[in-house]
Amino acid sequence: ETAVFQTPNYHVTQVGNEVSFNCKQTLGHDTMYWYKQDSKKLLKIMFSYNNKQLIVNETVPRRFSPQSSDKAHLNLRIKSVEPEDSAVYLCASSIANTEVFFGKGTRLTVV
Amino acid sequence: QQNVQQSPESLIVPEGARTSLNCTFSDSASQYFWWYRQHSGKAPKALMSIFSNGEKEEGRFTIHLNKASLHFSLHIRDSQPSDSALYLCAVSGAGGADRLTFGKGTQLIIQP
């Protein structure tokens, strides 16, 4: 099966902890993304990564960082989580100028 | 900065009815227009896209684009319960079809 795969599905953690979410795509795409979907279902792009070039949405706090080992993997690390980081984090991928394919998301709850 | 607005926020229609969802955008240089559908707990998935003014039909779904009025819409005929989902419109510009700005979504419920 070719798709975008994310782990874990859910994660609950305390304020101040570090978390890391994994994403892998088997679609052969050259660009990967992280989006945040808030409690009102608004999707906002956080990062895009293509050929080792990282484009960052300037509104993203510095405690968030993407990590890539190759073009099929793009993980997301949050250094010290805060309550407002509670959301669904969606990984996605595409190949130039075409449809963006999304994973099912990781739901983060910060307590 | 692109501003994408959707209406209505939520919609309940009976099975078999025609449904219309609306999306407006602020950047007149926008080039790519998408509708995504997200079933509860699932990944958003592209439903349809349009790149030039006019209309495009795929099965029960039709997308209209009017760039001059900064508006595009999705129409569903013969709505089915399986169409119940969150519908997200998205717009991208010269940066590429994959640089998406999303609206907040319309929650559609089709009542059997």
C-alpha cells in the first residue's frame, strides 16, 4: 500500500516534555509537509521540506523542528510542549505542483 | 497574505438533495483551487481541483470558479449519507499547487 503513514495515532504528555512524531511516505514524492489542525478544524502549514530545503511558516514557534533522514521521512519534534500545542498534526507529501496527500494525523493532548 | 473563508460553517441536508458549499479568497493572483474532504478521524483527501475559470464536473460533484469575484464553490447532487464529512477548500498561488492555504471547513451532514 502506498500512502502517508504517521505514528503514533495519539499522544498524551505533560507541559514541558519533549515529543517526537514520525512520518513516512511510500508515494515516491519529493516534498513533505507538516500541518497543524486545531480544535476548530483549521489546517495550517507548519513546514515544507524538499531536496534538503526547508521552508518554515514564520508563525511556528521555535520549539517545533522537522527532522529528515531521507526524502521519504519527515519527523516532527516539539522541544518543550505547551498547552496550546494540543492539536492534530498532519503529515503530507506531494510531487511538484500536484495534489497533496495527507496522513491520518497524530492527536497530541498536553495536560 | 491569503485569506480563505468558507460558508456555511455547517449544513444539514436530506439524502438526495443538492448541496452547495462556498469558498472565497483574497489574493487575485491565486492559481490553483481545491476541495478536500475529511471524514471523521481520517486523512483529508483531495476531491476535486480547478485551475481556470468555469466549471468542472466529476460524477455527482461540480466545481465552479470565478476568479474575478474571488469565489469558487462545490456542488453535490443527489447527496448521499457517505458524503457526510468536513469539506475544506484550499487555494494556492504562483508558489505552486502544493502551497495550500485552507479555509476553516464546512461540516456537512446528510440525513437519510
